[in-house]
Amino acid sequence: MSLEPARDVRREQDGLFALSQEPWLRFCGVKGFPPGGFIELRYAASFYDAPVRPILRFWIGEEFKEHILPSPCEGVGLWIGRVPRETTAVWISPTNRSGAFSFRILGARPLGRIEALRKASAAPKRLFFALSADMVGLTQEAELNWRWALGAAPMSTYPSWRAARTRGSDPRIDRPRTDWAKAPKVVALVDARGASPRDIETTRASVVDQTYPHCAFVTATDAAQFDAGDLVLPLIAGDHLAPDACACFVEHFARHPQHAIAYADETVGEGDALRPIYKPGWSPTLHRFENYVGRAACVRASLLAAESGWIEAGPDALIDRLLSRAGNNDVGAVRQPLFRLARAASGRRTTIDAVFRGPPPAVTIVIPTRDRIDLLAPCLDSLLRKSLYPQFDVIVVDNDSVEPRTQALLQALQAKDSRLKVLHKSGAFNFSALCNAGAGAGRGDYLIFLNNDTEMVTPDWIERLLFFASAPDVGAVGAKLLYPGGRVQHVGVLLGMGGVAGHFGAGVTEDDRGWMSRNVLPHDVSAVTGACMMIERHKFNAVGGFDEVSLPVELNDVDLCLRLAARGWRTICHTQAILIHRQSASRGGGALRLQRVYETERRAFYERWRAVIRDDPHFHPGLSLYSNSEALP
């Protein structure tokens, strides 16, 4: 299958050039895309381009349907999906960055229904829902469940998964983006103290085999052999570099001159036990509590001039120290497995203390509600009785409650507790408008938006949220939410999950550490749920609050976090502030209903944030968007 420029792409003598952050290529005809049938599409991008999930667009007249495809982060991407029956044209957007890029379609083959069923059978529940929806003509629900059934594979299948997606160097694709003749030298600075000759040779040979021509193998005792302009890989004897490791780092630093440190992914184990360690984008918060980067990193040599005793400390301590002092914008991630380390670096910190202890600022808690006293009563009781924080008020935004018991409860609580105030706001349910009104009626310098179906578990939950929310560079802060039975419901929102956004990490027990320990440790995320969200008032006002017009009910919380991020304010999930959440119990309706009722809002959100939905900076492009836990796409 051949491609031609469709929008914002220019052909150049040595490749393609994106003129915007969303360039599109057009398939030359729709032959090979069986109408209504399944297809397996294989494609490749350059090792030297940052891996991004492509977007596949099926045109149906003037309308289109889109799929976010797996990233070719290990050389080749592979997607299995269904072609809409009415398809008239097919486009693909291979990258979300302007500049030179490489992308090729390696092949496409139709899949018979039996083969598609066999591949989907690993997710029997989703397969059942897909087939059932197909039978009764629920096309949208069927398509969603087919994506979930076909979009994830267990991590245990990594050896065979990788074998199907690995390719050798291809000069037609892997063209350097920079002039390597003028690029810096990369120095593998190896701690060989007490190492065996075999371990030393393992590392030396992997340096010699690099595709980048300006590499050097230097032991720590000869550290004076590099200059300030070089790039340095602090290693221990026995560490092994992938052949393109140095080239990938050179290209990354050329593309991101602001970065002083860049880290990459790793593989561990051998044979059938081979596994990848895919890491999230840079999270200074997570690093504060767990050294998830390890020593799989490359640093600018100029950083080492200010360090003392780094040779004696060793590579692990050196990288940890540099990362701990780095600014939020100083660190980048090369999202490819470039290392096989001789031994893992120590990851766990000894203590976690993330509780605000300064003079308490005023906090306003906003709770939208409409009747459902069975939820509201335990929520308010838990909030007012359990919370230890001394300086908060509560605004209950009453949206046309009609049950006498609700009015009686609110009146009684107002009379009993001066911290509580009821704001009446009539009209159709508009979560964004209710939250904005409540925020305007409160007096706090910090705002907490809280669902009426929550209950507090940690009495100092406000102090914990405030620990991060009071930081100048942090916008929204969310909590760890549990289902009533104790399983995890929310530890942050993953963009792109299920096609738009979802709760990655949900469904496991409360003490399950999750991917990169993010279920139990505070960490950066792209968004948190509005079921429990703290924001400093001036930051909330600076972005205009929740979007009442385009997103009155769904995805307004995620949108708010992304607008805060666009202003430079990070979002944190503080997993040690814990609440019970009954998850939209007051609104009712199931997943299929929500798919239909809020389609307009999902489309508006997707169109606004497609560039980050396809490439959540706090996830990894080598992981599936169709699994609640770590899985391969």
C-alpha cells in the first residue's frame, strides 16, 4: 500500500516533512480495506523519531471514524481492527510533531472472521459484548467492544509480540535528523570496579556495535577523557546497549536542547522470560518517592562539572542525584527499550511524607447534588465528622432537589454546622455550571470539587491534597478513589484509554502497587477526576473554570486539567489521600447509555485535545490503551 500527502505534509528529496502537529497521509485507494471486514495493518517509523501512536481515519463521505493505533516504538506497529462498510477513503496521521519524519506501510492483510474471533477470544467478556451488540445493530457499542477485545495482549507474550514487531535498520526509514558529523561524542562511562572481564567485554562490545559513529568506551578511572559538550552514559560493567541507543539519545538531545538528562526503557530477563520495563514520561513527583528511572539515562557532560564525588558514588547514585535536582523541564524520555542492565538500581525510598503542615489556608468544598439523600447524607456526615482540617467551608449546590427529606437534611445541617451553606441553582443538570457557581459562592483560597457519592477514608485528606496543590507549578490534585468493596476505582486519568480517556490502574486491590508503583505513590498524571479535585482558586479562575458550554456533563474535569497544563500547571494524583467513591451512582445509567447520551461532548473533547489524547505524556506508547493494567497493544 502506498501513501501520498493529504494535508500538512510536504514530500522532500530524502523523506517527508510535517507542516503542523497533525499531518495526514492518504492511502492511494481503498483496495485492501475490506468493507465491514477485519484487517491487520503493519507499519514502521524511524528509530530516530520519537514514537507516537498514529491515527487512522476512515472517511465515510464527509464524515469520518478514527482509531488510535499502537505506536511502532520497537520498530514496527501492528493494528487489528474493523473497516467501516461505507468507507470511501483512508487517511493516516503518523506523528504529532512538525518537522522531518519517516513512515511506511509494510503491509495490510484481510483477516477472516474466524481468525478475528480467535484473536479476540483472549478477552471473552468483551468478545461476547461485541457479538451481542452486532446482533442487535448497536454498531457503536459493538465497535468499542471489538477494540477492547483486540487491543491488548498479556505482558507474558512479550517475546513473541516483540518478534513480530522488530525490524533491522532500514536506510530508507532510519535517516539521521541531524548532521552526525557535527554531533557530540557519546561516552559510555563504565564503573568496572570488581567486574569480571566478561562483564566488561559485554558493555564494551555493545558500545563498539553502535550505529552512531562517535562513541567511546571509558572506565570511570579515565573520566577526564570527555569534554563538556559530550553526552555521557553512566553504566556499570555488564550493562548492554541496544545498537541504536547512542543515536537515539543524540537525536533526542538535538530535538530537545532544553533537556539536560534523558532516560530510556529497558528489557529484563532472557528467552521466554524477556520483559520490557516501559516507563512513564518524566514525573518529578513519582521520582521523589521511587527512583523509577534507574541508571538507564544519558546526561550532558556539562552537568558533571558541578558534581563532586560522583565517580565514587557510582552510576545509580549519580543519576538519582541529578534527577532529584532537575527542573520539571530539564528531563526527557526516549520511549524505546535501549538498555539491558546487569542489575537493577535501587528504587524505593524509605519514607513518604506528603502532608501540608504550614498555616492552614481557607478551603472551600463544592458538592453538586440533586436529591439522593442516601448518598448525600453519608457524604456530608463523613466530611464534617472525619475531616481533621481546621479551615474549610462546604457549598452544597442544590440542583432542583424535590424530596422533602433532602431539604430537611440540608436545613438541619446548616443550622447545626456553620461550615455548611446551600446554594440553590435550577435548570438542566450541568455539572460544570454547578461547580463554577459553587466556587464563586465560597470563600476559600483553595477549592475542592467533590461528588455527593464520596466518603472520606483518610482523615487528613485535605492536608494531603494541599501538600501538592500549594506548589506554584501544580494545578489540579486528585485522590485515590476506591469502590465500596475496596478495589481501586481511580489513581489518575489516562488519555486515549478506550479511545478518549479512562481510569488506568482500576480494579485491583487497594495495596496492589500497579504499574511503576503508581497505585500507591503520588505521581504526575494528565488529569484527575472531578469526583475529588483540589485547585488553588486563582489558577481555577485563570483558566475560566469548568467548560459549561461544550462539556456540561462529561469530560469537563479532564478538560480543566489539560487547560491548566497548557498554562504550565502540573496535575498530581496523591494516592495517599483516599476516599470511597460510588462512581456516578447519583446519575445512574450504564456504559452503553453514556456512549449515546454524551457522544456530542466526547466528540467536542476529542477534537479539542486529539494531539495529547493520542500521546499521553505520562503513559507509554508501547502499552495498550485497552486494558486497565499494564498490557501490550
